[in-house]
Amino acid sequence: MTKPVTETDEATRVEDTGEARTFDEDLVDQGERFFRELADNAPVMIWRSRPNNLCDWFNKPWLDFVGRTMEQELGNGWAEGVHPDDFDDA
């Protein structure tokens, strides 16, 4: 598990890539990693969509259930698994 970023850490640090990262960026990245780990271990299917209604993320239980990859499900790909009789309600 990654070390939590604290306020006592430097305000800016240099990553291996050489780009400067701020304390806030590290917190966002840490929060994203925490959410994905939590969601991938939840006993439910979780997805995320953007304001354009296209899905951009699915948790591991979802992918395991449908037997497809993340790339296959992205955008409107998830709709391929919906039965035609159910599509209008999905």
C-alpha cells in the first residue's frame, strides 16, 4: 500500500518522470487509487459515466460478471451485453 501524503511533505516534488507534482495532485492520485481498490473489492458491480453519458470505467466484479475487458465495455460497449428486449430500460 502506498504511503499517505501528508501536509508535512514538500509542497512540490519531482517524480521519476522529471515532472513536478503538487501536493494536491498527489492527494487526487491517492484518492483515485483508494477508490479503485475499494470499488474493485466491493461485492457489487460499479460503473462510472461522464456527462456525455459514455461509460469510462467499470470495476472488477462488473468485468468478471460480463466476461469482457475494460476496453470492450468503454463508451457504449457495455450495451452489447444488454438483451434487445431490455435495451430501452437500460
